[in-house]
Amino acid sequence: MLKYTIRRLLLLIPTLFVVLLVTFALAHAAPGGPWDKDESKKQTQSIINNLNAKYGLDKPLPEQFGLYVWNAMHGDFGVSLTYRDRLVTDIIGDAWPISARLGVQAILLAVAISIPLGVISALKQNTLVDSGSLLFATAGTSIPSFVLAIFAIYIFSVNLRWFPASGWAGGDLSHLVMPTVLLAIGSSAFLTRITRASMLEAIRQDYVRTARAKGLKEQVVVVTHVLRNALIPVVTVLGPATAFVITGTFFIEYIFSIPGLGRFFINSILARDYPMILAIYLLFALVISVANLTVDLAYGLLDPRIKVSR
Amino acid sequence: MATITASQQRALDMNVITRKQRSLWMDAADRLRRNKAAMAGLFVILGFALVAIFADLRVGPLHIQLAPYDPTCYFYLNGHTACGGDVVGARSGPPTANPFWGANADPRFLLGTDQIGRDILSRLMFSARISMVIGFVPVVLYFLIGGTIGLAAGYYGGWIDNLLMRFTDIVYAFPDLLLLIIIMATIRNTWIGDIMGGLFLMFIALSIVNWVGMARLVRGQVLSLREKEFVEAARSIGAGPVRIMTRHLLPNSLAPVIVSMAFSVPLAIFAEASLSFLGIGIKPPTPSWGVMINEGFVVFTGTPSMVLLPAACIALVMLAFTFLGDGLRDALDPRMKL
């Protein structure tokens, strides 16, 4: 187990390196640079040359990349080329906690909704409850979150005036409700489907029939025999669900004008703010890889039949 | 009891049991036809497809135009009109005409106009074109690229297989949307991004991100089929690798491939709508539902219909494709469950 964990942690290094390399290549392959934002305020070539020299963009690309990786390993991610008085780490340090809080809340909410819903819907298969939750699961996975958010804002903010339509206000509760719920819907719908399918499979197993035949109470059968086995596959999809929530934050933050990392993400690519692009992709890749790793390790612990170390 | 036809009677007389020949595919089609949600989805999709085709169709002398106006024409309040041109991005301000249920409605524009006087109904109809094209074209590309490489990797193994697996590792380290976003946002302002209002670049970006999944699926299928008796039989009568791949391996791995393609269609529509909504997908003035939401969002609280109408179209199409995909999966492989 320890060996496996260490090996997986070491595998993170090449993965992150490849992510950085691909991002760097794509960002620099694109035409345009960080200094030609505005047609009307075109800088003269000598100014651009000076700026390039100051930020090290005049060096050959492989050298730039090598330098970036070297500095990044020492915790120096450079200065943002858009907000030139701010370090990339400072900007991310301000914005990331907001996105992360939103994401963590959404995942917790998604788990809290989807597992009971999936379990109930499997136990009451082919009833009204089941088809209701299936409809929720289908709609939630297929309709984009920003489309759902539009309807939610129209109903709950514009007409009923229950929640504010936008803003963050330092994470005040009324501003939190709608973004969190909408971010959670997609992954909770997905998790509901998985929970239901996995419960249905577990219910039909022989050991469940045996437990019933022994005369165990239905609750005991469901909780200790069905649920424990059915939830294992559910844990495995928490990794992809994390990735789903992270990408979902861009849209939710955009719609609700939340000052998280999503805003910087798109803008930094459009503005060719290379240090920001690289740092943000590195952060996302790291979070997703760590989520997947945690899930894989948890999987091994939960199910002794799975041998993680190949 | 049903009446017996003459031929069946004859067969009975001859003591032969007749049964209409049924292929696997016919059984699947029957199962699909019995699935109400899937059929409803199919009809919704057909409806949108017809609107997309006939929004403005010219074939020789024939000219069918369902959309009342050109979606890029501006109808100014002073009676002037102008077409084309690049009025980029969102503008605040009220629409020049509200939809028919609102005050200040204009009978010429059933669903109203946007802030710069373009007919919403026409824009919605032309947007259906983008969604249908973006739904189907990239999926065919995934199938051609991913299917070929998957077949080769599964059948031959070796370096093709290794290369595929390494490539998969890279693509899997990126969440789909992150890779799509960086490709779209960086290449959008080049000449490639200008072809067909950005559609062409979307095809390429979607194919780069998604062919790997198809290749892995086909590879897995081929690996499990490769050692089956019927393949061995084909090989023993002298069938070459190409014949084995196209005549035996591909048809037998088709069911999961079709299911995967059916689910890829709404995902591609999802991606286009999402990226256009963020302003890095289809290029204005070309209309798409995502672009319309992006442009209408600044005046959302004032004129919600400008955003709600395209949002409803996206929701409807996505649901329809998902129901159809679910139905296809249940019909083609009743064992596959999710």
C-alpha cells in the first residue's frame, strides 16, 4: 500500500510536467502576445522589445520553458503580465479560496443529495419516486449548469426575489445558496445514477438473498449488506466528479459574478498572460490528480478484494 | 387468435414452423420503438433538424425559407435595415421590439428583436443549424479517426498500441473542457478560427479531445473479440487482416460504438453552447444559442426572453438527445446499465 502510494505520488511529477509542456506549447503557438491587447493603444516596437526583455520573453522558447520549470520548483511562478504589479501566486491566493470553497460545498451537497436519492430510488424501483429521481438525474446530467442557472435566476431572483442574482459579498449565505446548489446539480445527478445502478446490482446478489433468508430485518440487510457493497463503485466516480465541479465553477462564477479563479482563467488565456495560464493549469491538474489518487487509495481501503499494487 | 395467411396455413400443413426472420438490429429497433421517452426525444430532434434544414434552403429554383429574416440583419427603429457586418459582442440597452406577449411588441418580429434590432426567431432557427452540425459532424470524425486507430491498435498491438496508450495518458491528465478551452481560446483569432464562423475550429478541437475515447473503446472491443472462434475461423480460410477488421471485428463491436456516438452528440452540443456562452466558441455575428445567451446576458433582468428562449432550446435538445441515447443503449445492449 505504502509502496503504491509513493509510486502514484511520484507519477504525479511526469503528469504535471506534461500538462505544463502542452499548455506552454499551445499558449505560445497561438498568435499574438501579452502586449497587443488594444488596437487603439498599439505599443511601438521598441517598447514591446523592452517589455519582452524585462519579462524574459525574448529568450528562445525552450529556455523560457526550462527557466519557468526551474523557478516554479522554487516556488516562483512569476508576475502576471496583465496585472503587472501582482505576483501570480498572490492573485491565485486571493481567488482560489473562493472557488475552492464553492467547489467543496458543491461536492458535499452533491454527495448528501445523491446517495440517499439513489438508494431510495433503487429500493423503490419502478415507482413514482424512482422515475422522479431518474428524471432529475437525466435532466441534471444533460442540461448545462449555466442553462439551469439562467432559469434559476429568472425564477428565484428576478421573480420571487429570494436570492441575489449575482455577487459574492464575502461568502454571505444568501449569495452562496444558488451558486452552490447549481454547481452541485450536475455531479449529484451523475452520482444518483451511479448509486442507483450500483444498488440495483447489489440487491440482486446471492449474499443479500441469504441475509434475507436468515430472517434479518430489512433495514439490516439494506444497510450492512447492500449499501456497504453498493457504495464502493460510487466512491470511484468522485474523482471525475471533482473534475466536473472544477470546470463547472468557470460557468457558475461567470453567471453569478463571483470573484473566483474562473474569471482569471478565461481572461488570462485571451490576454496571453503566460505565467497565469501555466499556474492555473498546473493548479487544476494537481487538484484533479490528487482527487483521483485519493479516490484510488480509498477504493483499495474500502474493498479488500481490490489489490491496488499491481 | 390472429387470422392465418395462406402461406402460413400452407406451412402448417407441411408441418413446418415458420417465423419471420429477425436480425439482432430489428429486435433492437423494436425495443427502441417501445421506449416512449426515446421516441419523444427522436421527434424533438427531428423537429429541430427540420427547422435547421429549412431555415433557409435553396436548391436550384427551389427556395424554402422558414426563418422570417436574415439572422445577421439589423432592423433599426427609424426603419433602416443593414445586413452583415461585425457588430461584435453584447450591448446593453433594451431590445428594439419585445416578443408578442410583451408591451411594445412588433408584429413583424414574433419573438422580438435583440438590442441591436436582429430578429430573435430567425436567430434561434439559424442557431439550430449550428447545434445540429456541431452535434453530428465531429462524432463522425471521432468514429473515423478513433475507430481506425482503435482497430489497428487492438488488432496489431505493438507500437501503435503503445503510442495510443501514451497519448491517452496525456489527454486524460487534462479535463476535456480545459483542453478544449485552451485550444479554442488560443487559435480562435487566426484564419483557422474564421472558417465557417468558428465551426471548423470547433470540429478540430472536439476531435482532438474526443477521438481518444472512441479509440480506447474500439481497442477494448477488438481485444476481447480477437481471440474468438469466428475470427480464428475467418483467419483459417485465409481472410486478410483488413477483411477481418472490417468484416468481422468492426461489425461485432458496433453496438457499444453506436451507444457511445449517441452520447457524444449531446456532449458536443454542450461544449459548443458552453464555449460560445463564455465568448470563445462560435464567432458573432454567426448566431448560436450559446452566443445568444452571451449577448443577451447583460440585459437579462430587463429582457429575460432574450436569454430564456435560447436556454430553453439548449435544454430541450440536450434532454432529447439524452433520452434517445438512453433508449439506444437499452435497446442495443440490455446488459449495459448506468
